[in-house]
Amino acid sequence: MAIQILMPALSPTMEEGTLAKWLVKEGDTVQSGDIMAEIETDKATMEFEAVDEGVIGKILIAEGTEGVAVNTAIAVLLEDGEGASAAADAAPAPVEQALVEDVPAASTPAQAVAPVDTPMEDIPEGTTFTKTTVREALRDAMAEEMRANEKVFLMGEEVGQYQGAYKVSQGLLDEFGDKRVIDTPITEHGFTGLAVGAAFGGLNPIVEFMTFNFAMQAMDHIINSAAKTLYMSGGQMGCPIVFRGTNGAASRVGAQHSQCYAAWYAQIPGLKVVMPYSAADAKGLLKSAIRDPNPVIFLENEMVYGTSFDVPDLENFTVPIGKAKIWRQGEDVTLVSFGIGMKYALEAADRLATEGISAEVIDLRSLRPIDYDTLINSVKKTNRCVTIEEGFPVTSIGNHLSATIMERAFDYLDAPVINCTGKDVPMPYAANLEKLALVTTDEVMAAVKTVTYR
Amino acid sequence: MAAKKQARKTNTSGEELLEHYKNMLMIRRFEEKAGQLYGMGVIGGFCHLYIGQEAVVVGLEAAAKEGDSRLTSYRDHAHMLACGMDPKGVMAELTGREGGYSRGKGGSMHMFSSEKKFYGGHGIVAAQVPIGAGLAFAEKYNGTDNVSFTYFGDGAANQGQVYEAFNMASLWKLPVVFVIENNQYAMGTSLQRASSSPELHTRGEAFMIESEAVDGMDVLAVKEAGVRAVAHCRAGKGPYILGVKTYRYRGHSMSDPAKYRTREEVQKMKDERDPIDHVRDMLEQGKHATTDQLKAIDKEIKKVVSKAADFAQTSPEPSIDELYTDILR
């Protein structure tokens, strides 16, 4: 029987890809293991191998097609003795195919996450914007700062020849060479210490952790060596360094690869901690982080790397560390979040608006220092607050915000603050359990209903 | 009394020997004073003395040049004195006073000098090793011919990050001299009880790092090895390991009851291998200095140390405003 060859998922977060090139044509015989096509994911171009043997009966998706959803039929494989008619039978009906093509547009995170309009502040009137993914914005920020300052260099696992495990450093090796884009051995503890030494020695390292989960091995150098030396040296010796990489849950990668470290690092005096959501903030904050004379923890999220936002076409665009952004004004409740949590906050705000509840949405952007004033002023106006984050609930950022609101705006509160967080469990692998373990927009909605007594 | 090891025959000039003598004696007298102040409660917390190991840092500093950097563990007073930091500032840091190198905020284990390129003073065992490789990375990046002297003990030599640093230093040909100060006890655990191989200088073989074993009680042997190591690094040949065997006379820290070794063992080292006595013998045998001259040196050093101790006790405690300064730049 003819077999449909489906568009493969080639990474945990891949939902669609580009069928870059067919390496077989109709009528070719393929053996299991033969490379049939090159498929470009959001991270890399990958070779796609045949699993079964047979003859390529029909190619359904032409090479060069972008946005092919995972599990779309891309070709039909005939078994021995089957004719072309079998290929036609196996090919999905045209109507179905049209449906398949429609799906990715509606279901990609880019569409679901990106707000209709991206609010910008302190941007001169008349500024033009370019739709840019978070991934490209991060790369642009590094490239611009590396052009401006010879002392800035990037080091980490696979940042150079591989072009970045998540493609964030794509093209940097070509432009800056291997003196400044340095592939390290897999040795987080060692290369983090080494980078701290290089910062003591007058350089400005950017250390990429493939994920912040791996930075656990380097925690001692981040905390004891990088964050504390300025203080311990009586102000003589600072550590101008950026530690950046993916943080938080990706998709189906299990407990050891899915954890938000925002609350961990935010506790440490001597560090700055930022966690941007939009591409503009990712770019502006990363540029600020690289210029900062202090160690900066820069928490990214793989789930939004491919999301596009408006980024201003400005020569020297930066976003100050320590300043929150009000994404939308509202009257009835303050939703405060950061990083990917903003996705839930903004979705909830949209849905609440249809129910007549006006939510003010604040993106903290920086978790050390925290822009308390923006939050407190908002709470004084709305008298209600829900915090949203993907991290664990115990000693979360939300807990800290609740305490601060209690101290500074107790008399303004009409309801207790509710913290929406990830659940108090190691991240499960099973798809249904993983979904349950993360914070959801429904939970944010329910929390808002509670604090507004609806 | 056990037989003292004969002073080696040397062509080293009297001038140089005197310099070594003064530098080592300075460290010893300083550390004795620090021990005394600790006993009086003037110095708090942890205090790790270098007495017995003086030849190591003095010999290696004699191989250093302007612009080289150095860093070590928490047993760091001697390294600071040897690279020319002011004894007053070091002692005042031990007492936690405003006049200390870190204005009282670092303490015995955490001191730094940008001016002398002394990069600490590290309280976490072996943390300084990759940092030292990073300092060398910066020298190479900046195209200098300076080296990083990265000191660590026999205890630290068993930490994984040491080997991560060895690998990268060798892979990237970083100009770092790894100095393993093997004083034979990691706190209370002897080398034999903690290391599968006692030959610590061979620990870099798997990373193709050149190395040698050095007699750390002989300042001239240390210096000669240091000169070879530094030449190797400055020539762009990558790192070099010196496995320096030495001995600490005092406990791991001031609060160490030292039950893990006998008094006789310590006394034997003092009698037979004392690094300062050794240089003194060379000076006397070579007729480079009279007993009176040596006494005058001793007196002068005592005066410097005494002044440092006075300063450290009279310098005020840091202003309470200092609590919140130097957290960020």
C-alpha cells in the first residue's frame, strides 16, 4: 500500500518548516536511511531520511515551500509493484490539503502570541519599524555591540560553526571570526569561570548557555565570582559580563530542561536580571546589558524565539534595565508579568475586555532591579492585582510582588493579590500533564474573576 | 635534633638572596602577627596562614614581570605582600577596617588590587583556577605577553573545574602558569588520603600541558622553575603546570586543632627544611651578609609589621554607608 510521507517535526518546538530542497524525484527508488529532502526548521537546516523503502510515487509539496505544517503529507511512497494510481489515491484530497495549509497560520505561536499592536515608548514620532523575530533581534543586538566595542566577545557551546543551537548567533562567526565568537567545550563550570576571569581582565564577555538549566553547573561562578567581587573588592573590580540563553519550559523536554530561574537570580545582590518578552525589548535590553558594567542575567525563552514583533529602525535603540512597560492601560485590575508569562497576561486581557473587564498589563522586563513604582502606581489605580509567571510557586517573583504591594499599597487593595504560576511539580513529559503544569490563560481569567468578585 | 638539609651551592648573587630573604621573612612576620591578632579577637572569621610556604610565592614573584596577574585561594596574604601590596592595607582588611584593601568588606579571604593585578583571594576551593585561565585569555585576546599566575592547593587539585580549565587553557594556548601549592594537607585530609596519585604535577598530562615537580622549600628552585614556566607561556606555547611541594606549619585555619598530623612531623620540617633558614644559611655561607646585617633586616621587618598592625587596629571601621555601596557600578 502506498505510504504518505509526512512533514517531520525536527525539534521539540517545531510546528512548521520550509521544504528547502528535494534530493529525490518522482520515480526514484529509496532505501531506508536515504536522505530524501532538506528541511529548514526555525533552528537549522536538517536532512530528512527515508524510513521505509519504495519508489517515490508523487511529490506533493514543491521544494521552496515555506510554512509547511508538521504532519502535512509531502510525498507518496509506493511499495514494490504499485502504480501511479496508488499515488493519486494516497495523496490527500485537494480540499483537505487546503485545510492543512490554513492550519499553521492560525496555530503558530507567532500568531497566537503577538499582540495586534506592539506599544513602544520613548520612540520618536515618525520612527519606522521592521517586523523582527526575537531570535533575530538578539543576534542584531550582539552584532551591533560587537561592532561598536572590540572588547565584546561571545562564547558558549555551538555559538560559532554550528551557528547557535537555537540559531541566535547565526552569522556572527562569519562577521567577527573565531577570536570573538568562541565555541567552547561542554564545560559550563569551567567556561563560566574563564569568562568571569576575562571580564576581570578588562573584556566584555557574552556567555551563551544553551539553556539556563545547564548554568546550574556554573552557579558558583555566577553568584560567588561574578556577582560578589565588586563588593568584596571594595569597588575596585567589577565584572562586566552577560549570561544569556533560554530559560523556562520549552516543549516536551521534561523536568531537567524546563525550569524558570527568574526568582533564583533575582534574589542575588550584585546581579542585574532581565527577561524580555517582545523582540524590541529583547534587542534594546540586550544592548543595555552588554554595555552595563555589571553582571547581567539575560533570560530568554525558546517558545518566543520565532515570534515577530515591531522593532524600531533606530541606530542606537536601547531599553533601560530596571524599567517596566505598560502594554495596555486598564482600570479594573493590574496584570503583572514578564517574559513568556506576558503571553498569558495579554491573552487574558483581550478576553477580559470582551467581558467588560478592563485590565492594565505591565511587563516588568527587569527582575533586578524591579520597577516597583510602575506596579504600585497601577495597583493604586486598579486596586487589584494578579501576577503571572511560568516559574514554581514557592518564593516566586509573584510572592515578592505581593509582599511589596502589601507593604506599599495595602490600603488601596480591594482584594488579596493572586499569584498565577507554574505548578509545584517537576515538569512532566506527557503532553497533557505538561500543559497542566504550566500557567494557563484560563487560570489568569479565573484569578481576575476572583479579585474582581465576578 | 634532626640533620638539617645542607644549603645548596649557588651562583645566585648576594643581592638577590637578600631580596628573597627579606620577602620571605616579611611574610612570616606578617603571618605571625596576624595569628597573634586573631588570638586577641581583633581578626575575625577565618584566617589561613602561609607560614612554611613562603618560598613558593616569593620564588615565583621573582620570575614575574610588570603586567603579569596573579590570583589564589583564601590562603592569600602572602601573595599580596609578595606582589607589592601594602602590608598596612592587607592587615587592615584582616581587621575589617576602612583602611583595608576592600575597605573592610572582603576580609582575609577576599582581597584584590587592580593596581597590582592581584585578582583575589577566592573563598571557594578551586574557583580561582578557571578565572585565572580567563585572565590569561584576556592577555591573549589583548595581544600582550603577560601571564597569569594561578595558584591552588593540593585539595583544589581534585576539583573538576581545574580540569575544565586545563582543557581550555591547553586547547586555546592560554598563557597561564598553574601553580599547585601542595602543602600536603587539604584541611585535615592528607594528600595520600585524597589523591589517587600524589604526583600532582602530572595532572595535566592528559591535556598535553608541560609540567615539572618543584621543591617548594627552596626559593631558588622555585624561581628557576618559574622562569622556565613563564618563558614557555610568553612564547605562546600555552599553559605550564608547576607541582610545588611545600608544607604549612600552622593549621588549615586558626581554628584547626591539627589532630591529623604529629607535632614531630611539623617539627622535623621546621628543623630540616625551613625555607627562610635555608636562604639565611646560603647568605651566611656565601658571606653575603653578616649576622648583624641579618638582625637589622629582621628588626626593620618587625617594625613594618608592627606599624601595619597598629594601622589595622586604629583605622576606623567602615562607615555604615558602606553597607550599600559597591553592589553595582
